[in-house]
Amino acid sequence: MDPDTPRLPFQATRTALAAQLAELDGLLPGSVLVRHMRCGKRRCACKDDPPTLHGPYIQWTRTVAGKTVTRYLSPEQLDRYQPWFDNARRAKDLVAKLETASLHALEQHEGPNR
């Protein structure tokens, strides 16, 4: 930042949040769910009482062009990409904090409702 440029309120906070965002390597949106399920076979052990369910199945669900897309992952794939799922949550949190700091800066600098 140019030393002659006036600093807005919350500048250090916004700069720190932006730096944390820049450190994120990869992001995978959506959610991951580990499920155990019943099948469609009438005489399967998954229908017993108590049931012996099939699985675990690891499902990654996200939205693409307005449609829900689900992909099954192996345990190895989940281990490999878990940091990217974690990064997506971290990015959302950082962006929300950056928005809040920016709104506070605008209100403090410009005054409310101007």
C-alpha cells in the first residue's frame, strides 16, 4: 500500500484476512457424507432386525449449474482431498469475516446510512 494513501478503518484486519485467503491451496465445494445403507434385495442381511447395513459409502455432494451432483469417493480419495474440503469451509468463514470488516470500515468512515 502506498504510504501517502489514507488508511481506512479495519485495514489491518482486512489485510490479514486477505492474506489468510491467499494461503489456501485448493478448494472443493459441497459436503461429504459417510453412509451405511440398505439395498433392494428382499432377503439381504440389511433387512434383518437388527440390520447389517452395507457400506461405508463416502458421498461428495455439490451443486453444478443448479443441479445436485453426487460422486462416490474411496477412503483414499477422501484422505487425499479432505484438506480441500476443509479449505472450502475456511474460505467461506474468511470471506464472511472480510465482508463484515469491510462493512464496519465503510460505516465508520462514511457514517451510517449515507
